[in-house]
Amino acid sequence: MSAIRHALSIKRQDDFAQWYQEVVAAADMAEESGVRGCMVIKPWGYGIWERMQRLLDARIKAAGVQNAYFPLFIPLGNFVREAAHVEGFAKEMAVVTHHRLISDGKGGLIPDPEAKLEEPLIVRPTSETIIGDAMSRWVQSWRDLPLLLNQWANVVRWEMRTRMFLRTSEFLWQEGHTAHATRDDARAETMRALEMYRAFAEDDLSLPVIAGEKPENERFPGAAETWSIEAMMQDGKALQAGTSHYLGTSFAEAAGIRYQDREGGQQLAHTTSWGVSTRMVGALIMTHGDDDGLRVPPAVAPQQIVILPMLREDDGDAALLAYCEALRASLAGQTALGEPIRVLLDSRPGKAAARRWDWVRRGAPLIVEVGPRDMTEGKVAVLRRDRLWTEAGKPDFAFMPRESFVAEAAITLASIQQGLHAEAHARREANVERGIASFEALADFFAADKRYPGWAEVPWARPTGAALDAVVERLKALKLTFRNVPLGAGPAEGACLFTGEPAVERILVARAY
Amino acid sequence: MSAIRHALSIKRQDDFAQWYQEVVAAADMAEESGVRGCMVIKPWGYGIWERMQRLLDARIKAAGVQNAYFPLFIPLGNFVREAAHVEGFAKEMAVVTHHRLISDGKGGLIPDPEAKLEEPLIVRPTSETIIGDAMSRWVQSWRDLPLLLNQWANVVRWEMRTRMFLRTSEFLWQEGHTAHATRDDARAETMRALEMYRAFAEDDLSLPVIAGEKPENERFPGAAETWSIEAMMQDGKALQAGTSHYLGTSFAEAAGIRYQDREGGQQLAHTTSWGVSTRMVGALIMTHGDDDGLRVPPAVAPQQIVILPMLREDDGDAALLAYCEALRASLAGQTALGEPIRVLLDSRPGKAAARRWDWVRRGAPLIVEVGPRDMTEGKVAVLRRDRLWTEAGKPDFAFMPRESFVAEAAITLASIQQGLHAEAHARREANVERGIASFEALADFFAADKRYPGWAEVPWARPTGAALDAVVERLKALKLTFRNVPLGAGPAEGACLFTGEPAVERILVARAY
């Protein structure tokens, strides 16, 4: 295998963090903007996010949730009202204090002291406050419930140390906000959103995840329950890829979301919120990327098939382009994974080989090269991004009749979609240790000299309050965190690793992003 | 006609501005948020915007333009660099000066003086600055051109007096930004975007518009040419519904967008920008709304057909709901205007008649009521929103066999789409006066006692500089503005109304939003 000349300069096993940065750049996903903590999402990266939006939005709408749009700004006073919310939330956020610029007399501009806002505005870090305010107006009677809302928006949380897609000051997300008459209804919605995220991750992103409940210390501030989906990255760390919160009645109380029940009494609504962000793009990279760049699952690939004509800048080019255009059209007329196949004919100037590696790094699922001789013979040369190399270390082109390729394209794409999932799923299952029975064994499993140890699923007694805090501190010393209590975990047996008490459930422990 | 009991309390002819506000509220489009100048876009209003996005985005992608995403914030220093840009642009904008809150010791929060930004950040009012900066990195060679980018984003321009959808401090839009090797290429892109907007407005929104070039005084600051589409509202005022700018090389110079040409020389790129915003929703209301609320063209209606079962809260309801669900499914399986029909079965509690008027005010194109007897007879009662009343002043229900309705639904929707356009087009053409030959006649046409005078298309000599400023002042005294020089206007004849010189082209004059 040493013969392979990979398309990236850094390998995952040598320096995962540096490898990640190289993929983001080499796959043309994003770059630093020059604005502190904010990134520019480039067309290929944004195209993947658009595909994620399209597929998740369809799931959101199918559940009867309606999209709406709420203001970017929150008046400081409204924000303060939600005391519990504010207490737990980081106070690192962008504060607008002026609404006009004036000349500084030296050719520059400064905030106009005359245009200082009476009350500063916060750029939304999340929209519970502002949407709760609207809900308090929209909900009057039990007939108005459930109220199921979602918005796609940008939010800002001032971050000191940023990493593209994983932690940026501004990021894009969807935030669902719902109000219900009863606890049961709201909890059912919390679980529906969680299951929606699980299915979205597994089916659309080929991303195996574990859905479960967060322990008390990891709850969204003010929430009664927080649930998450957790994905394992190739360095064994966990990434929280989506959360769903049952907020109880505390947010409804702060915002005044009350309704008249069927008997005429006044009741507080039960609310939920749930979100998935551009962080998911980072999860995609760290799950499916390899030493040649990104591999995009076909369902979210902006282009599923890229056709590269081997142009020679001579008279033969016109016929070759026409041949490739006919190939493009016949592929685009087909359906794969429930949608028309997205196929690009890349006839930009430059050598085909250079463009091939460009698309390998970006992770287009299928790359098709067509030269003049292929055209004459009615053939194409097909490179599957998920099986890039021969055993001899050469690009593993399949030469096949054009008609066969077209006829099989949809099945091939579906096979890549499933194959990426199977690969990631097998890797995760090989790296979750479920047999650890003592804290010492846990510490040993995550010993400093073990590079990518994976996760441990261990029995615990679900301590709360100060007892939980003490456990969290012990984990923190080992740079470990609780992830969640998996919905599908086996029954708890034996003693809690942390308290020695009889275990009541099993919880995941891991290093995390 | 006096027998009609309209669904709104205010008629267009009585108070157009108040009528507009009532439609926005009664059609459940948007409301004040409590945050100065920002609105909440409610699900029905946002659903229309989502439909606009979907259709315009497809046109943008079909032209080879790629979506990307750029930061919300612009460092003040970058902003100042574009001197011409800053000079003309309103300096009313949101300024971020702090990145953290701290307790004020009295239970509140204040911006932390320790967390004052060294350089304030502007919340983007438009993104020429930030996208130009990226283009300067991405464009190196002639091979990188054209660079065709678009982003869907929120922008903020601090407004003192706001009107929902028409002028709000935060609004949603798309902004296209492109860079080209030559003036010809950039001007061709400017005209392509203009034609894209014209077709989008006319075909998707049933909105007749006049495309043309803005006079010098109405140009985007720093632009070489500004083109617009202008739509006539039902009060005769003009609304600029989209703009496309050829920016010359001045923005490229400010941002440093240079490329190496085929001969190895360094050249400045020619850039364009073009945008359409949520203002388009306001245009839709003021073009298609009537005294019963909004009428949404089927292509952008979130729901094209609403089925209302006349439930009696008895044992018969289950069969009626099943009948309506089968009707819904058979409609949803059909294609209208190139997409699956969007149909809603509204089985919320409450009387069918109340819900009928709810959907009339929202402007759903077709409302179908089904009672137990209709079910037995295999019939439905259909109300076309574009032909709501009989001559006798009753809701004009068509009772027809269910199968006929289903078979004709797609054709009916297409007919409503065309009918709304034809109605608006006829109204506009009846209200553009092309025979005015003197400034006095122009002033008379727009005399204060004429309620909704419409537009005047007049010959002019295309004055520039101070001569133009003087003309603009005279118009301003009459509350009039130049709209554009229509692409399709007839040849100029006679003397300029404003300067007396020989006319060179014809220009539209109107009151405007």
C-alpha cells in the first residue's frame, strides 16, 4: 500500500486535526473570512449544507411543522427575563449598541455617539426568547395547540477558539420550537424530533449515530430533558450532531405561554426545542473523509456524478463534448435515491487528470473520464470515490460500456450510500467498549498513550446534583465527558463505575468535540 | 355589488395603506415583533417567501451561479475602504461594539466594558465588501472567470419608519455577485439577471413588470449602470421589485479583484450584483390583494387547494374525513405548473364557514368544501379565490362531481395563475399615460386631487450631473420619482419635458414605495 500517492499531504493517523483542516481546504469547503471567528462557506461546502437542508426540511414539513422567521436581534431586557436561561448560557455574544456611523473627521467612520441605542440588542445565540414571545401571543386556547414551528437561520455565539464547521462565532442551523397542551404531547414531540434526526443522519448522511438522553449536567440550561444523537469520528472522539429538548413549563412561564383548556381553566404550555447546525458538515468530513479528501454520501452530494472529457484543444473536442453532453443528459434523466441524478459535465480548461484529483478531494461519488478512444469504442472510465485504489496502488478505473454505466448508475449510487454507512457503522461498533467494570479500567481504556481509544459504554447509578458534579470532575481530569444514555442500550447490571451503587442504566463516556 | 359582505373591514379604494396593513394581519402573513423595525414572518407569509426562494433559486442555479455563504459581520475598516460605496450608502446600520455581557449588580446585564471590540463590526447591509474580499483571493487567472456567486441571507439597514415587507430593518434577500474578464461579459450577466427577474416576476408571481435602466441619480452608489424591474401597485404607485447592477471595475479596484489575462498581463475584473428581497411579498399583496384579503398565485401558494370537511362532531365524521383524505391524496398525486399539487386537508376544530373565510383572507387559490351530503352524492363545492362572488353577492361555489374537479384541478390552477397576471397587466396598461408632452401636463396628471393616477412615460433628454439634480428636485416637489427607461419603450420623439432639448429616450415617472 505504500505505493499509493494520496491526494492529501497529511494522513488521518498522523495528525487528525491537521488532516481535518487540509480536507476543508482541499475539498474547497470553507475558509477563514478575515472576520474574527466567522468562516466563508464555499460553493461545494454550502452545496452539501443545502442538500442537508432540503432533506431535513422535507422531514420537518412531513411532521406538520411550519417554517417561519423571527428577528435576528433580541432586546437585552427580554433576554434577562429568562433568568435560568441566561444563567446557564454563555454570555459571550455580539452586542449591538449603536445604529449609525459618522465620520471621525480623519477619513474614517465611528459609531455615532448620538445614535446609541437606549437598550442594547443581542444578536440571537438561539431563539427561545424571541419565539416564546410570539408564542405567548399566538397561543390562547387549547385549539391553538400543538403549535409546531421551525426556522432556518444564522446565530452567533462569540467563540475565542474556532474550528471551521465545528465551532464558529456565526453558524447556520434550524431550530424547531413547539408548544403543547400536555407533558405527554411535548415529550412525544421531543422524541419525534430525536428520531427524525437519527433517521436523517443514518439514511441521508450515512452517519451512524446513537440516540439517547443527556445526563443532568449536559442539559440545555433550563430544560427538563435533553436528548442527543452522538456520532463517532475517525479519531474515536464523539460529536454531538443534534439535540432535542423537552423544556417542561419553565420557558412557557418566562414567556407567558398560557392557554385556556377545554374546561375554561388557564394552563401553562409545555414546550420543546430541537436543532441541527452546519456542525453536521464537520461530522460528515470526520466520518467519511479519507487520506484523499472528502467522500460525500450521494444523497447529500451537490453533484453525484462528474463527467470529465479529456479535451485536447483540437478539432476533435466538439464531438467529444457532444458525446459527454449526451451522456450527461441520459444520466440526468434517471432517478437515484428518490431524486433525479445530479450530474455535472466539467469542461473547464485544464488537464483532465488535474480535475480528476480536484473531484477526488471534494469527494464526488462517481468520476467518469471520457477520452476520444473511449468515445469511439462507446466506453467510459469510471472511478468510484469509495473504492479509489487498486491493490497495486493505482486509481481503480472500471472501463465499461457507456450503456452499462448509465443503466447501473442509480444502483451504484445507492450502493455507495449504503457502503459508507456500513463502513462507519462497523468502525464505530469495533470501537465501543461495553465490558469495562471499574473506574480504573475506564481510566486505563482512555490512557494517554492510546491514540484513538473510542467510546466506553458503562453501567452507572444516575447520580444527580453534587454527586454528579463530583463524577464529572473526575472525568474532566481525564478529558472525558458523558455523551448520553443510549435508547437501545442493554439492561444495566452490576455496580456504578463512579459511585459503587447498583447501576440503573448504561451511559456512554468519550472524548468529544 | 353593495350586497357583498367583504372579508376585510377596509376597502382598497378607501384607504390603501390601512387596507395593506389589514391584509398583512388578516392573511396571517407577518406581525410586529417588539424588536424595533423587525417583523416576525408568520408561517403563511414565510411559506410564500419559501416558494419564491425555491423558484428563483432554480433559475439562479440553471444559469450556472453557485450558492455560498459569507459572514454576517463586516469589520468597520473593510467597510471604510470602499469610499464611494460608503459615501452613497445610508450610514444607518447596526453596529456591534461588545462581545460579552456581565451582571450590572442589580439583576440585569450590561455590555462588559472589558469586552469592547478593538474594531466595531457592522451587521451587513449588503455584501459587496465581504464578497469582494473573497473574490480577490479566489480570482487569480482568466481561467477563474467568470465567478458566479449568490447568497440567500438576512441583511440589516436601520430604518426609522418601517412597513411590513416593504421596509424593515432586517429583511431577507438573495444577492448575486459575479466577476468577469470583460465589460461585455459583465454587462451580459447584468442583463441576464434582469431578464431572470422579469421572467420570475411575470411567470411565477403573475406580476407584470417593466424592466429598464435607472437614471444616474437612482444608481446603486458606485455602480456604472443600475437596472430594475418596476411593478405597479393597485394605488398606482411603483414598487422597485428587483435590481441588477453593472459595477464596472470600481468595486474590483477597491477589493483588489485582479486576474492574469491570457497574455500574462494584470487586469481588473468587471463585477455585477443583483438582488430580490422579501419586499417582493409586499408587491404580491398590493398587486393581487382585493377587498377580501390576499390572492396568492398558485405557483407561489404554500397550499394551492384547501379541503374543508364540514365536521359535525358526530359518528359521521370518520367517514367524511376518510372521503376527504382520499380526495387529498388523488389531488396530491397530480402535477400542476410543473410540480405536485400542494393540497391541505384542514380538519382543525371549528366551523367550516369560519375556516373558509380564514383561507379566503389568506388567498388559497382553491377552497373545497365537503359536507356529508356532498360525500353521498360524490360531489364537492369549489370556491375559486379569483372569482369569489356571484353577481348577487354570494360566494360563487361551483358544485361539481368530485372526479371532474380532480381531473380539472391542474388546468384550473394554471388558469388562475394566468388570470391574475392578465388582470394586473390590463390594470397597469390602463394606467400608464404615454401622451404627456409638457411638464405642466405632467404636474396636472399627478395633481393632488387625483387619487391613484398611475404612471407617466415621457420623452426626455437624459440630462446628467447638476442638470439632472435640478430635474429630480422639481419632481420631488410633486412627490414624484424617475423609475426607469423601459427596455421596450417606443422611440423618443419631440422635446424633453424637463430640459426642452431633443428627447433621446423615454422614461417612467411615478410615485413610489
